[in-house]
Amino acid sequence: MSMTELIEVTRRYGGNPDYVLAGGGNTSLKQKGVMYVKASGTTMGEIDETGFVQMDQARLDRLWTVDYPVDQEEREERALEDLMKARLEGETARPSVETLLHCFVPFKYVVHTHPAMVNGMTCSRRGQAWAEKELGDRVLWIPVVNPGYILAKYVKDRVDERLAAGKKFPDFIMLQNHGVFTGGDTIEDVDQRYQFLMGKLEESILITPDMAEEPVDMTVSDVLKSAVQKAYGKDAGFEFMNIRQCRDWLKSPEDAALVFTALTPDHIVYMGHEPLWIPEGDDEAMTESLVQGVGAYEAKYGKKPKTLLVQNQGIVSCGVNSKEASLSGILFRDAVKVAVLSENFGGIQFMPQDKIDFINTWEVEKYRAQKSI
């Protein structure tokens, strides 16, 4: 019955875009020494029993005693090897990158999500102050830390310090520029905690984004689509958006600052860490700017941009195929929501550049991105 409930709660939160987008988020269940955790890159809203990896809880617990290398790349490679060895015999899928974080949370069920409403707060200057005032001892705030083993170890150390001070395990682990972990011994516990958290946030939100989409100029759209196909290939995915909230942002790169760098790991993975600005002009000028800009972007970053901001026209989401373009568009809309919602909590706070660089080059996130397309 527990597995049935795990699938149900995973699909319910994962199928709700207010909580999870694309391949983001993850869930787990612990019973009889086994932890069932979502496989990396699996979509929560469509998951079945095959979308979970069975992990040996005792072997996972022993990883905290391993003395991993100081070197970042070597450490993550070793930790991934050990994580894979902790799978039960016969398992072939890769477990979620956040498996180690799930393993020491004492709840039977753990549900980790990235709601725009939550991230409007976690990606803001006064998010920590709000969380600690409104949630009190129920929350543990975690600053931006590179994902993977180092994040899990950092959180565990903070939890151990908290428990040693006589406090209980937190109901919410709030990850700055990332999302929230919570759980419970029943699905009802999980739901009640999320209802409490979202209710508290709603009480504090007065500024909301205008996500209405207006018609695009089809002549401009055709020009841009043709240019994207030149830059990305004839099978390139293409989506042209005209979001009302973004109209003033598209006047200049300075006006677009709220969406000009990364907010969370999911935004980096699915829409890119930095959009490409395309200045307005006639058909020939826009085509030249796009093709040359994509080439320069790829030379600088080793990959093509997934998001193009076209001055006074709209936003282009693109990729190697239609699915990649669609995911980019979905995450761009989410970035707009998060940026505006952050104004309720003191204004936007982007991820530090070194954390962006880590995710851009991390093999685990490359794997997750590839699984999505």
C-alpha cells in the first residue's frame, strides 16, 4: 500500500505546475530498510513504480563516514559511485541527485518541490528573515550550496547541530535559490505541511505577476524561426512568447535584468543560465544578430542558448527539438513568476556565479537535462 501512496503523492504534486515543472522535484519512501527514491530525470507527474530506485538504507547511512576527496570533481565522482553501489541488486536506473538528502530525513515520506511561490521567497533578499519569523523552529534555512554530496553533508551537519541543541527535526528544509523539502509519516502529514506553508506565503504576497500572453507579430515570428533553424538546425524547436509582464523588460538589457541570470538549478538546466539579447531591427538585421549571437554564445559557453530576448518583440524559447524548446519556455515563465514574487520579500537575489558555473559543468545535471529531451 505504501508504494501506491508514494506514486499517488508523487503524481499529484508532480502533476501540479504550481509545485513542480519538467523533471524537477523528487520524492521518497522508507520502509523495512529500503528507501524508494525517484530516478534522476524522471517526470513526477507521469511516474509509476518503475520510476523509483530501491536503495539500501544501511549502505546509504555508511556514506556519511567516508572520507571523500577535497577536490570538487573527484569528490562528486566518488560520491556518485558509492551512491550507485547502494542500489539494491538488479536496479539499473540512476537515483535522484538528492538521494543522500532524502536518506537522513526521518519522515517515512519525503516530498521535495520547487513552487514559484516558495522560490519567490527563497530567491529573495529577505527570504531567510521571512522564513524564520513566520515558520520559527519549524524551518531550517540553508544558504546556496553546490548540489550533490556537499549539499547533503552541509544540511546533515546543520540538522545534527540542531538536534544536539535539543530542537526537533525541522518540518521544512528551505534551500535558498532552490526549493523546499518536507515530509511526514503519512500522506496527510505531507499535505498538511504544504497547506500550512503555502497559506503563510499567500498571506505575505501582495505583488503578483501578469502572465497573460498576447498575440505575437507573425511576420517577426517567421523571421526568427527561420533564423533559429539556421543557427540550430532544421529540426530545431521554436516557441515565440509575448508575456504581458515582460513588455517593459524587453526595452533594453538593463530593463531585462530580472531574468538575465539564473535563479535556481532547474532554470539553468532547462532554460539556460543566461539568455541571449537580440536587438530590434529589420528582418536581415535580426537574422544576422541571432545567428552571430548564437555562435558567439556557443564559443563562450560551449553550448547554444535556449532563451532569446528579442527587443520590444517577445521571448524565443528554442532547442535541438520541440521538447527542449517547450521546456525552456515553461521554465522561463516560471522565472518571470519567481522574479516578480520576490518583490514581496525584498527583491530578487540570483544564484552566485560560482554556483552557476558548477551546475553548468556538473555531469549529473547534464545527465538530467539529456534525459528530459
